[in-house]
Amino acid sequence: MGANNSHLNIYRLLRIAKDLKTKEVADELRVATAYVSAIEKGKRTPSVRLRRNYAKLFQIDEDYIASFVPEKDFEHTMLKLLEVICKAKEEVSE
């Protein structure tokens, strides 16, 4: 992911949507804060195992993370992401 759209990185968006700090995510995933930051900036790609752990942490389908394509702007992308998160919560509560 390039620097121009790093603000639309799925990992960053998940963290923002859940109102978590980078350190909180890193602690939950048991990785360095700098590593989470590098993933969010598109400088590093998480392993399949780490992507799976992200999915568990944020309670969404791992395939959604793997296939995520941002919308044309931040607002549309966040709305799309929040819909997925809300749907996942509904499925868990059923």
C-alpha cells in the first residue's frame, strides 16, 4: 500500500473503528508497537497467522481482511468497515 492511501489501510481502520491505541493492539497481538505501526503504514505485511489474530481481535472474518479494497475516500471506507463490524457483532449475539 502506498503512502498516499496509508490512511485507508485495513489494519489502521480496524484499530480506529474500535478506538484502540497502536500499543493496545500490539499488546493484544503480542508484537512490538513499531511492527503494528509499520503494518498500518503499509511498510510491512503481516503473516497469515498475525492476520488471523487481527481477525480474532476485531471479531471479523479473516477473508474480509485479506480481500479488503478501500473505497474512494476515508468516509466511504469507514462506513463500509463499520457495516462489516456491526454485521459480525450481530452474528456473534445470535
